[in-house]
Amino acid sequence: MKPMQLYYFESPNARTACAAARHLGAPVEFVRIDLKLGEHRRPDYLALNPNGKVPTLVDGDTVLWESPAIMAYLAQQSGSDLWPSTPSAQIELLRWVHWSAAHFNHHGGALFFERIVKAAFGFGAPDPAAIETADKHFRRFAQVLDAHLQGRRYLLGDTLSVADFAAATMLPWKDAAQLPLDGCPRLTEWYARIEALPAWRQPYPDAEAADMAA
């Protein structure tokens, strides 16, 4: 039986999906798509993911894009509580996954783009106005997450879930992207717990895989 294939690059969303797969011990074959070489625009890859993005998971006839969906699928396949069993917890998880994408990671991603991606891909100089706007909004939403974590180890309480992996997507680059996390002690403690996970520290199949934050 052909193993699942997880297509990735060392970019935030793909990194998160890889970390979840390794944390779960999911039986996936990691397939690197080099964005710098334009491999995400190859016809065979676009047939799997017409967005031309990573990650993509292929499991037989099942093809999934978007890291939260991939993480949820792998957690269900593994019988892991990274995807909770109760409908109320699933709804709460979806709330934080969407919040992270629309707010926390959206603005963190803007800082990542300006301070890391532009230099890595030759997209020009950072835009000070874009940085100022993203910094302001990121600070606001970091405070929202920090307040939510009062009395909680993880976003859904005491149990690690897909919501935590999703919310932490941009944080491996917190130093290189200069993400403003000052004044967020609970958020900092929460991320330290995520960062302590071996799969989060080394999400890639090759121990020597280059990370864009390096």
C-alpha cells in the first residue's frame, strides 16, 4: 500500500503540517517542493494543488490542502486527541484556527514577509509602512491570545490540539521576523511548551534540512 505523501517546503504553514505529522508519528512520505526553483508551478503539482502552495497531503484518492485540514486529518487517522472528539471542543478549535489565520498569523506573516521572505527571494526592500501596520495589529492580537491563555496550558485547556500548532505557525521565526511579543508572559510560556516538542523543533525528515529562519 502506497504511503501518504506530504508535500512541503521550509515555510510556515508547511512547517506546521510537517511538525504535526512527526509529532503524531504519521506514516507519511515527505516530498520537498522547492519554491525557489518554481517546483510548485509544475503541472503535475498543480494537478494536486491548483493554488500552487504547500503543504499538500495525498492519501490515495484523498488530496488535502491547508495545514489545519491536513493536521486534523492526520490526527483523526492516528486516533489522536490533537483533534478533539467532542463537537463543542471541535467548534472551539475551529474558532482559534480561523482566528489565527485571519488575525495573529496574518499580521505575523506580514512581518515575516517584509523581514525574511523579501530578502530570501529577492523581492526588494522591506516596506516601513507595512511593517508599522503589521506590528501594531500583531501586538493587539498577541494580547488577545495572552489573555485567553490565563489559567490554560493550551488553547483548549490542558490538552495540546491542532489549534495550538496552527496558532504557533509563525513563532519559529519570532526573532528573525522581530515579532513583538513583549508584555505577553502567558503567550511566551505557552509557546515554550510547544517549542519543547521534539517534532516542533525538528519538523523535517532530514535533520540537516535548511530552515528559512537560519
